[in-house]
Amino acid sequence: MLTNIISISLGAILINNFIFSQFLGCCPFLGCSSKVETATGMGLAVVFVMGLASAICWVINEYLLVALHLEFLQTLAFILVIAALVQFVEMFLKKSVPSLYSALGIYLPLITTNCAVLGVVLLNVQNNYNFLESLVYGITGGLGFMLAIVLFASVRERIEFSDYPECFEGFPICLVSAALLALAFMGFSGMKIF
Amino acid sequence: MNIKKQFKEGLITNNPVLVQLIGMCATMAITTTLFNGVGMGLSVLIILTCCNVVVSAIRKIIPNEIRLAIFVVIIAGFVTIVDLLLKAYIPALSDALGVFIPLIVVNCIIIGRAEAFCQKNTVGASFFDGIFQGLGYTLVLIVMCVFRELVGSGRFGGGLIDLAKGITMDGTGAGIQIFPETYGASIMTLPFGGFLTLGLLIAVMQYALKKSAKKQELKAQEEKEVEE
């Protein structure tokens, strides 16, 4: 059991990193990574929502959809749960932790359309994870996302001062540097745990 | 309604991936063989067209406050239909694309078009917008697939050509071997290649758009001088 959990977490953070090997959540990864602080905030919010969404969607899938043989509604049910969850988290933070709420700003509602969140929920179902495994996969997947986006933001802060061809301005140079980071993360792919 | 203009916008000047810079996750993830690229592109085209038509048809009765939730439900409905159809009739494609078919729900292209275009335009215009934007997306996927497949493994059209000839139906066919596989840079079929190829493609696009803008500027200037 414990080895299973450890292998899931290491896999989600390093070996099968959500950004660099599964391409889940690339839009916020490229959109919210111009500064390290916003990247950290976004990463934290994603960890939180991914963990919560994994847990809630597992319960809904197991006791509602599978029990009533409504598996074909999975996509629809999950996206509604995630949208409602993000809205709820937003309201909760606004009331009780206003400082974090204002720090996250527009990024909070945008998490609904982050494909890493829906992706992790669908992958949980696909991999037949139990409740604990789903929860761990959600949280560590979010941590992997956070690691990637913070690393990338610090790279991007340096790109601003460097000299590159004019036509690479904006997104292309970011994508090329993301490619180099993906190359670095490829080093983990040979690793096998237990 | 200006179909010709919409066509040009969807494919080139307002291409969803290269110019609007949306919907990139799937673009980078699945462009490893032509079979995947064409399958994904056509799935998005169908879903986008259906959603565009439905959203523009009911645009006047949607309350503004909950429009995003309604869009998401409509999109999720069509995605589920396509997902189930693919599972039933082309299981190989469904296996190859995996989680990225249900993830079309959160693909920004579809919700973006619903929000930016269909809310303000007629059903007909939205229908053609869906087709042309979908074609623009498919075109990008095809270009990326051909490039990555060729550089990565020296092949062209893996799966798709065999499918057309009716040899294999599972999308694993080798396609046409253009140079021996051992000389290929297999790293291009890995995530690294996805980021790099898209980066280069957008750079080429920016270069071309800037050049044509400059040309038009020069032309306008010359005309001005002639007039004077």
C-alpha cells in the first residue's frame, strides 16, 4: 500500500509530470508563468482544486454513476462538479481568506478550464484508483504542475533580458524553452520504482 | 455573411492555434502520427460545428449570467456523443487519443468560439465558422504530425495510408518509409518534439504575417507617393 502511494506520487511529480510528459494544463502553464509569484499562486490553487476534485469526483463516480450504470455521463458530470467546486472554493476564499483570494485573482475561475483538473479525474477512473490513490494522484499531480510552472516562470523571467530572433518574440521562444525543460524532465523517464 | 473572408480567417489570419494561441495541450500531445492528427482534427471540427450551430440557435434565450455553464453542458454533450461513437466504430483511434477526446470539453477553441463568435452571429455564419476554424485546427495538426513523424522516424502517413488502403484498421501501420528509421531523431516524437515543433511553427507564422504586413505597408506608401 505504502509503496503504491510512493510510486504514484513520484510518478505524478517527476516521471509522468503533467506538463512535460502528458501535456495536461499547458494553457495556464504558458499563460500564467510570466512572474514567479503568480506562477506560485496558480500552482497552489491547482494543487488544492485537483486534490479536492479527485476526491469528490471519485465519490460521485463510485456511488452515483457506477451504481446507477450511468458511466457514459462521466465527462458531463465531472466538468459540472469541477465548475461548481471552483465556484465554491472562490466563494469560500473570498469570505475567509481574502488575502489569498485577491492574490489569485482571475486565475481562480480559470482553473475550471484547466485540462489538468479534468484530466486527473478521468485518469483516476481510467487507472481504477481507489479513494486514497485518487486523492494522492490528484495532490501530487498538482504538485508536479506547480513544480513545472514555477521552474518555467523563473526561466521566463530571464528570457526577457536575452537576445533572440524577432520572429520568436512572445510564445515561440517560451515554447522552445519549455521544450528544453521537457528534455530535462525526460531524464526521469527511465526511472523505475520498486 | 462573408464565407471567403471566414475561410481565410479560420485557416490563416485568425488560425486558432497559430494566431489565437488556444487549444495547445492536445495539439502538442497527440501529433505523433498522421492517423492521430487527422482523427483529432476531424473530431474537433465536428464538435465545434455542432456546438456553434446550437449555441447560435439559442443565443437569444440564454441568460447572460449563466451562459458559460450552458456552453459547457452543450459542449460536454457533443463530446460525449463523439467519444462514444469513436469507441464503437474506430476503437483504435479512441485508444490512441485516450483521455484527450473527453478533454475536448475544456479545449479553449470551442468555448472561445461560442463566446466570441456564435453569441453575436447567425446560425449560418456560425456553421461556416465552425467548419473553417475546425479546418484551420486540423491543418495545424497535420503539418505538425507530418513534420514530427518524418523527422522522428522517417515515415509519412503512419496508420492513415494503411487505413485508406484497407490493410489495417488499427492505425498501427507503418505508412511510407522515406528514410531508414535508425537515422530518425526519435526525440521528435517525445514531448520535447511537441513543444519545439509548435514553437517553430508559430515563429514561422509570425515571420510570415509580419512580412506580409510590411509588404502591405510598403504598397500603401507607394500608392500614396504616386497620388502625391
